[in-house]
Amino acid sequence: MPVTPLHYCAAYAINKAKAGMVLPALVVSSMIPDVELFISIITGGRLVPMRGLMHSLLGAVTLDISVAVLVTVFLYPLLVSEIFKLEKKNVAEKCRFSGMLVLSALLGSLSHVLIDSTHHEYNPLLHPFVNGSFDALVIMNNWFLASAIVHVVLLGLLLAILVKEIRKSTEGLWKRLLVG
């Protein structure tokens, strides 16, 4: 995985490319598959593997969306408003359940799974239909080099996003970046 927050770049780009997307759902869903990693670390791999269903296409369109929608609707407004001192009512309004929120969650979770499939040593992209790693999308067929490339590109994009948004104004920066 690129460092989990680097997946934000895809959420931001999707939000800018398609009007009407729900940025909070894109942000949450672009990172939600890595919940699997944290559960695996905490449980010593007893409950879930490091990269399993949540990093597959099937997981992206089922489990990832479900978890992302619940987190976006119920948890995101509380956390974001508290941590970034944003008006909770405004954040909650943006996070209301809707078809567009679900579509945004789908696109965010798919972006995570597809980005990860370009640079990992093990890719459960077709799990549970294919038990082994699906490596056809690994850049240059070298996961180590591909991982370095993906990290550098996403870090560069994140810095470009921050510079672009800060140049607009620092006032309302967190709202633009996290709520839309």
C-alpha cells in the first residue's frame, strides 16, 4: 500500500473530475481497505490476512463500500468537525446518505484496490475467485520498483494539491480538503 493517507490523492482527483461526488465518502473509501491491515496487525493475522477480501474487486464493491458508507455517515462528521474545528452541521449535511454518497464510496474503494494492485508483491485483486496473487497490473513487473514509483508520484500529487489549495487561501483550507 502506499502510505494510507496518500490514497487521498485519488479521492481529491475523482472529486475534481466528476461534479456531484461526495468528497467525504471518497476520502473514507479510498483509505478503508487498509482497515484490513490494521486488524491483521492487532490480531496477529488471526482474524484477517494483511491483504485479503478488502483489497479485492469483490471486497471493493461489497464490504469496503458498506464500511465506508457507515463510517462516512456516522463517524466522519464527528471526527472531522472535532479535529479540524469545522462546523459539525455542515460536515454532517455533506455526509448524508444518498445514492451519490454510495457511488462516491464505490469509486474511492475501487481507486484504492486498483492503485495497490499496481505495486504490491501480493495482489488479491480477484479473491476469492483466484487464490493466488494477480500481478498483471504491477508496473514494470517489479513490485519493489513499482512501489517506489507509486509512492513518489502520490507524494508529489499530495504536495501539488496542498500547494494549489493553500494558494487559494488558508482560510477554509480544511473544509475544502475534507468536506468539499
